[in-house]
Amino acid sequence: MSKRAFCNQCNKALSACICGSICPLDNQHFLHILQDPSEQNKAIGTARILDLSLSKVTLTVGHFFDAAGFDLNNTFLVFPDEQASSISELKQTQQINKDSQFILLDGSWKKAYKLLMTNPFLQRLPKVMINIENKSNYRLRKSPREDGLSTVEAGYYLLSELSNDTDKYIPLLAVFNKMIDFQISNMPAEIYQKHYLDPIKENKS
């Protein structure tokens, strides 16, 4: 049996390659994506969209990360908890500047929390929470949190708020939605309805 062909750039099957939909975007604030290894080759993984689209970004896969690779005096961890500050608050107090960098943890909530706990330097970073205007459109993945987002959605809201521009980074969501639509279109309808459709939403529609 022949092996399935994959794109060596986006790590997705050639039939699901997203490279042709990527729009290069120049972001001012550097974005570090720390990815749990289990996410690296997932068909519905979204961190790669950020990695391929943004001009200032790194995507690092692993369980443990070297603190020396970060400017710990001007880096913020995007992680919603009671200690997290809003971006607007940090802007008002001038704690965020043009050189500030941000870290996103790519994985399920459980795995993202594990990355945080196994890398003590992350725990020492100031945390920021992002302003979410809409619920996640990640229709092929459930989140235990009401405010749960895919990594690319988190990146979109973060960068949009930092730049005060909600239009510039829309291409990120366009690729994301196209990827999800493709996966759904290639899935048996009964599987999608059984495992992914929200019956409450369906009754309201």
C-alpha cells in the first residue's frame, strides 16, 4: 500500500495543502509558538497557518524549551487565568511596546497547561488575555472552555488587538475556515453530525 503524500511545507496531505491560500502578513510584534509534539502533524492543526503567514514568527515543537531563546524582560505569555492582564491595560501602562514579544502554547487545554507547568520560565512571564469578539469557529474540535480558541484564532485576535486593526489579519481566518470546510466536506455527513454538530445550535438554526 502506498503511503499518503504530504506537503513538506504545511505538513498536511497534498489533497488538503493550504499553501496556495496563504497570504504573507507583516506583523510588528514577534510571535513564538510552542507546540506540543502531538499537534505537529494533525490534519486540523492551525499553528502552521501562523507560521507560514507571518513575517515575525517561530514555531518550536517539544515538551521542554530553552529560556535563553526569549527576551524574558519583554515577553508575554498568552494564557487566560486570574493573573492575566488585558492588552488594553498593558498598553495604558506602557508595559507593551513595539518590541514586545508574545508566546502562544499550541495544544489542547490539558497539553497547553502541561507545557506551562513543565517549563518554569513560562510561569514567571506576565500573562495576557485576549479580547474575543466571537466564539471559536473550530467546528472539528471541542474545547472544555467557553472562550476556547484554535491557535490561529488566538493569533488573529492577539495581533488585531495589538495593531488596532481588525482587517489586516483576516487572511489568517480565511485559510483556517477553508481548511475546516475542506475537512468537513470530506467527512461522512453522519459522522460530522454525530460527533461535531452542537444539537442546541442546530435546533436554534
